[in-house]
Amino acid sequence: MRGTKGDGSFVAVKILVAGGFGAGKTTLVGAVSEIRPLRTEERLSAAGRPVDDTHGVEGKTTTTVAMDFGRIDIREGLAVYLFGTPGQDRFWFVWDELAQGALGAVVLADTRRLEDCFPSVDYFERRGIPFVVAVNCFEGAQLYPADQVRDALDLGAHVPVVLCDARERDSVKEVLVHVVELALTERESVYS
């Protein structure tokens, strides 16, 4: 994405944040955004109970129904736009629109519900969008080494797996640096 800002050039980088229901996507976007994040959360309803699997996240009372949006200014003329995707199957129709123009993505993983990552991993692999798996270290959840998570998700060696705390700004920044570095490395290999 390009535009103008003050003296001339402006570049915006788009990164998606995906993962299963309750993995911490809204929290991650909010932890790092320098603007008040846009959130499209709604309360979980009785109508959604048959389709919303809250096993492992029983305390969750809201869900993202369209997207989360945040922004980080890296330096004058360079911004990162974060788009958090909805986690439930019934809202996935939004993903194709959100993915347009994305430089890369974060697949946020919760080891208590690791299988919820498979649809996100499959989505980005099929579309050739570089992604990093960020394991959100929830209190009380068992921690696993990155290699065990990689094996469990059947990821190639080129996909970074990092541990993070989606509530902590510095931790989230490190994850985003991994995404940008990966995307730039993959782009360079295509053009060399």
C-alpha cells in the first residue's frame, strides 16, 4: 500500500492476525496498536452455542464478527496495519477480503486448542502468504518447545514458530518483526 504523508512518500504494510476462536487475536492487535483499535466484538449468544466450541476458553464472552484493526507507525512514512480475522468458521467469508494485499500473517496458536490453527495454516499455505506461528503463552497452559509445536502442526522448516504473550507490547513487536523479515526474505528469493 502506498500513499503520501507530509513530505511525500508513505508506505503501509498490511499484516493479518489469524488463529482459532479465543487464541488472543483481539488482545494482540490491541496490545501493540498506537491508535485505539477498531473492534467488532459481539457477545456470545444462545444461538451460537451449538457452533461455538468454548472448550478450553470457557470464560470467553465475546467474539470478533468482522475484524480487528490496529496501526503502528514504525518511522516517518512507514506504518504497519494489523487486521485481526474472526476465528469461527461462519465468519471466514471475510478472510478473502482481508487478505488482499497482505505482506504476511501471524497465526496465533493456543496449545490448549492447537487443532484450531490448522484452518489458518492451510489458508495461508494455499494462498502463498508468508506466515509465522506465534504460540500465545496463556497462564496455566502447558508450554511446549517450538519444535514440538512445529511437528504437531506439520509445518515446514521455513515457517518460524515463536513464543509470545499477546498482552505484552514488546512480545507482539518481536512477532511482527519475524513476519516482516520472513516476508522480505521470501520476496527476495522470488526476485533473485
